[in-house]
Amino acid sequence: MGIVINQSFKNTISTYLGFGIGAINTLFLYTSFLTDTHYGLVAFILSTANILMPFMAFGVHNAIIKFYSTFKTKNSLNSFLTLMLFLPFVLVIPAGFIGYIGYENIGNLLSAENPIIKNYLWQMYSIAITMAYFEIFFAWSKTQLKTVFGNLMREVFHRIGIMILLFCVYFNWVTVDQFIIGIVSVYLLRMLIMMCYAFTVRIPVLKFSKPNGLSSILKYCMLIIIAGSVAMFILDIDKFMIGQYLEIETVAYYSVAIFIATVIAVPQRAMHQIMMPLTAKFLNNKDDESLKDLYTRSSLNLLIISGFIFLLIVLNINTLYLLLPEKFTGGLFVVIIISLAKLYDNCLGNNNAILFNSNYYRMVLFFGVLLAIMAVVLNVIFIPLYGIEGSALATFLAIFIYNSIKLIFVKQKFNMQPFNIKTIKVLLLLTLLSFGLYFIEFPFPTIISIITKSIVITLLYFMLVYKLNLSEDISIQIKKYLKLS
């Protein structure tokens, strides 16, 4: 578990750094340096590329991790990795050909409401391909349990690049068209750097022969494409449905609240990078003891870390909203309820990695479709009744039911669950600190008050975590970084 904590800690730092840079770009630079039309255009291009990415990758980034450790000879492994490098062309080339032949029709379809979109189809296609191959090369390095550099590139590099380009627009050094070409170039450069790094970690040896289990690999890839598409659908369904029932500005209020609550998901996202290949390795080697240990430890450590972020958000939320326009304060309930949903997500540890990399991976698709249906139905019921609070409640219920089903499924199929007595102790600690500190406010200016309260929470929380020895892994890290004997 040491490698998990070590790399997860570094990945968490880079993820939060990327999150902060993205927040500056999204909330301030885009809105100040671009017109609303061009901001919307860039957002549409990147969103469309994100939606296309699972198709362009052909599920290869997940397949590399799942099947890598099943190949025991160099020849079979080289055949598999060669297939993984070229398999995406099965969709990339036909998609490009269709785009070339049907450019006018596709352009007219996408630009029916916004004609400006028509001139940027190739940019969407190009970014989607670079995103796809970046994830493939990142997965290549993950198989060697190297995730820190890839996560830094994934979370920070392109955001810094876009920030520089935005300042270039501000100083009139580039036009908006050149800015968009620059974004394509940033994603291309990110992919090339990741490729060079991945190939230094493991040099590719091209071997064009049929790998063992080809049908299973292809079947897995195609199912992962569908699962990835469902995941993209789930990501934005609540915002979409709010727009169908309420005034469009309420989407902005909801988005700000979601943006705040999503911070809790960062530790899971960071730890996920290293847990995926480790989980696949334990499953393929039938190392049940190691898998069970990883399941329990990842759940406990993620609960402690995400619980700390939960406290920072919930105990500072009233003061934080003083920094925003008054109309945004209606999202208070949304922040709290979505924060609880994200906290439950973290409690699952490597549950998703177990499902993705086991023989039950088909259930990921089934559970994903189930979640999507639940989310739609619950939003239809609650949004007309309670507005954005109703959408947050719908999201919470859908995630709670979805996660509970996955916990039960893994328990039944693998005879393991991630919770123990320390889980209860952490939950009690979070509950006591939440209620004990919620109404305490410092008589300082807003930002100083937030900083002061955050320092108090940090010191008190980790002192108790260390003294109560709630996690051996986190206690070791505290000793390491504070130089405790």
C-alpha cells in the first residue's frame, strides 16, 4: 500500500494544482478575455472532443491495464501492445473519412442553432484523437506502476498551455482562430510528451501477430466504449435537465455549487491512477489476500482524506458564499448533499477498479445504464418540486443506490467488503467535527476567516487521526513529512 499512498499523495497535489488553474481559466480568464460567443465555442469544441474520446480510444486505455499482466512471455506481450497501439485506427480512420465526405451535412447538423460551429469540426476531431492517445500512453506507463508524471500532464499541462494562450489573446498577439489552433497544438504536444515518457518506461517492440484471447480483448474494448459514453452522459445529465425545467441562469448557480462539491472527488481520482493497474494485477494473479487488503486500505484512506476536504468545504461554506454574488447562495443545500454523495464515492475505495478489471466487467455497463435511468427519472420527479435542490437530491439518491448495488455485488462475487471498525471511527469523527465546528465563525475579514478556520480544522483533524491511529498508511506519511520520531 506504500506505493499507492506515495503516488496518490503526489497525484492529489498535481490534481488540485490543475483544478486551481482550471478554476482561474474557467471563472476569470475565459470570461474576461473572450466574448461569450467564443467562450461558448471553445467550451463546445472541448466538450464534443471529450464525448468523442472514448470512441477514438476504442477502449484501449482500459484494455491495456486489464490484460497487460495476463501475458507472461515477451512475444505475447509485444503482440498485445502492438495491437493496442494500432487498434484505435479501426474507428479513427473511418471517422475521418466520414467527416471528409460528409463535412457539409455534419457541419449543417451541428451548426443549426450556432453557425459558427461549422468551421471547427476538424479541431474537435483532432483534439479527440490526441486525448485518446494521451490516455493510451498514460495507461502504458500505468502498467509499470508509473503514474505521477502522467497525472501531472493530464491535470496541469494543458491548463497552463491554455492559460498562456488566453493571455496571448488578451494582448492581441493571436486571434481567436489562432487561439483555437493553439489549443489543438497544446493537446497534441501533451500527447507527444506522454508518448515519449511512456516509451522510456517501456520501449515498444512491434510484433504484428495475433495475441492470445483476441476475441475477449475486442469484446472488452467495445463494451468499454459504451460504458464510457454512458459515463459522459451521466456527467452532464443534471445540468441538462435543469435547463429543461427551470430558467437557464439556474444552471449557472447549480454549476458553481457542483464545482465546489467536486473538490472532494480529487483524492479518489488521484488514487485511481495507481489502483487500476494494481487491482488488475491482483485479479489476474488470483491474489485474493492482496486484493482484499487493497480494497480495505483504499476505502479507509480515501475516506480519511476526502473526509478532511468535506470538513473544509462544509465548515467554510457559509463564509465562502459571502465572496459570491447573493444569487448564488441558493446552492448551499446542493453543496452539502453532493458533498455527501462524493464522500460515499470515496468510501468505495477501488471498487470500480475491481469491477472494470474482473470477469464481471460487463456489469459496469449494466450498472451505468441503471444509474443513467435512475438519474433521469429522479430528476423528472424532483426538479419540478424543489428546483436545483431537487436535482441535487436526485443525484444523491441515484449515486447512493448505484454505489450500494456495487458494494453488494462485489461482496457477493468476491466475498469482500471495504469497511471495518476504523471506518466507523472516522465517520464518528467527521460527524462530531461537522456539528461541533459548523457554527463557530471567526470575527475576521472573509478570506482570513476561511484561512484561519481551515488551519484549525487541519491541525485538529490530523492530530486526532494520528493520535487515534485511524490509518497506518496516513500516520506514516504524517511522520515522514513532519519529521516525527
